[in-house]
Amino acid sequence: MIPKVRKAVFPAAGLGTRFLPATKAQPKEMLPLVDKPLIQYGVEEAIHSGVQNIIIVTGRNKSSIEDHFDVSFELESLLEDKGKTDLLKLVREISELIDVAYVRQKEALGLGHAVLRARDLVGTEPFAVVLSDDVIHSEKPCLAQLLDVYQYFGASVVALLEVPEQAIPAYGIVDAEPIAHNGVNDRVYRIRNMVEKPKPEAAPSRLAIIGRYVLTPEIFGSIEAIDPGAGGEIQLTDALKHLLRSRPIYGLRFEGKRYDAGDKLGFLQATVEYALRREDMGGPFREYLKSLDLG
Ligand code: UTP
């Protein structure tokens, strides 16, 4: 029997240098997309994919994340006194979403290192990793799509996205072969190799790994086994490459639109499109955009 994935790890201890100065005193995972912090979109995606436990890896400035998912008695009683029941419901829903556990990454030594910090809380079961600065709009949650593939193969699965050539050096790129007629769908790949942040001419494909993973617990041993890689950081891609020596890893070209909200331009694109999709403001916001003289 293939064990069920019950836990999701949210690394949120990066320095967020691409978004300075907004990330000087708060993690980028707390930047609001319209009115909700990025990390809440990720947590909701995990819950809608059937995850029961959330583990957030925090760094400096961790308190805003903890406060966000905690009960806020002061705010709740203020809203109650003022009879603002809609807002009260909104605020309560967040702390009632799910129980969240926290673990600290004292120094930003890389994504692989951040995931390793969650080892004691994850234990020896398969788990998901969600990078909440990759925001994904899709009919079926991206993580749920990955979990389907995991349930079929019982092996680690990464989310894949075809990126333009000039974007290749920003990603982990895979060498992968599509697997047809395997009972899952035509978006599934078996990964042969992967390379972190290659030059475009050295890249084996344009398929990039983006921020959703389902990992088997052997990944922890692989993270421990590797040396620091690109940027002097313990890279998750390098650990996956190490894992490939002993276990198969699959990739899924997921269905949905992904925004790189850790980047200023990607964040603005996400903000515009999420605002346009909102029932309560999509109409007037569209009118406003139409009124702009964009030359
Ligand atoms: P990024 O590659 O986006 O790095 O991390 P970053 O440091 O956060 O941001 P930039 O590039 O300097 O702007 C991908 C994910 O891994 C987490 C980040 O919080 C983000 O969710 N991360 C990264 C950690 O938790 N710890 C690390 O040491 C590095």
C-alpha cells in the first residue's frame, strides 16, 4: 500500500532579496495578493489537496507568519464589539483553517537545508513541499494533481513548467522522458537527470522544476549527503539528483497558470489577474484598467 501524504512543509525562511525593501522586516510569504498573504493561498491549496498538517519553516521575522495563523483575541473582540460580523468570520476562518507547526531555520543556507529542518516533524512518511511564492491558479489544485501521480507510482513527484530560454538560469532544469499511456495522463515524465540553474546552452530541456513537490522521506538522507551547490546553498535540486541514483522521480507538467510572486513583475501580474477574477472587485477593476491610456 502506498502511504498517504498527510503533511506539507512550507519553507518561508528565504531572504527574499528580489523583493527588497518590502522583505526587510517581513518574509515575502506575507506579501498580500489583493488581500491575502501569499502563504495563505499555499496553505489553502494544501488543505484542498487533502493535507492535514502544515509545517512552516521560518527564519528571521517569523512572528508575522505565526501571528497570521494564530487566534487574534484583541482583533476578534474589537470586530465583535463593532458588529463587523463579515470581517470577524474572515479573521476566524484563518486560525480555524488547520493546525500549524513551526520549525526554525536560523540561517538561510538554502531550500534543501530548510526542508531538512522539518525532518523531525515529518518523520518517516512521504510529504509535500509548497513554495508559496509560486502562486498557481488552477481548476484542480496543483498539489492535488501531483498527489494523483504520487499515488500511482508511490515515488517522488515534482511540478514542471516549460519556461522560455532566457529564464532557464533561474531554475532547476530536468532531463526527462514523457511517459505515454501509463494510466495517469500525457503530462507525466520520468526524470533522468536534473541540473540547478544551468546556462541555456547547457540545459537538457526547457522544463523547469517549480515550487510544488511530493517527496518520499529518503530525500532527507540525500540532503544530508550533498555539498553546497549553486550560490553556496544546500539545493533541493541537488538532493533530488542524489535521490535519483537510488529511486525513480517523476515530473508532472501541471495544468494551471503559475505566477512567480517572489519577483516584482510576477507579483504585479498575479495581483492584476487575481483582482480581475474577484467577484467583489473584478468589474470595477477591469473598468479602471480599460480607462488607462497605455499608449
Ligand atoms: P528563493 O529561491 O525564492 O530564495 O527561495 P529567497 O531567498 O527566498 O528569495 P530571493 O531569491 O533572495 O529573492 C525559494 C523558497 O525557499 C525558501 C524561501 O522562503 C522560498 O519559499 N527558502 C530559501 C528557505 O526557506 N530557506 C533558504 O535558506 C532559502
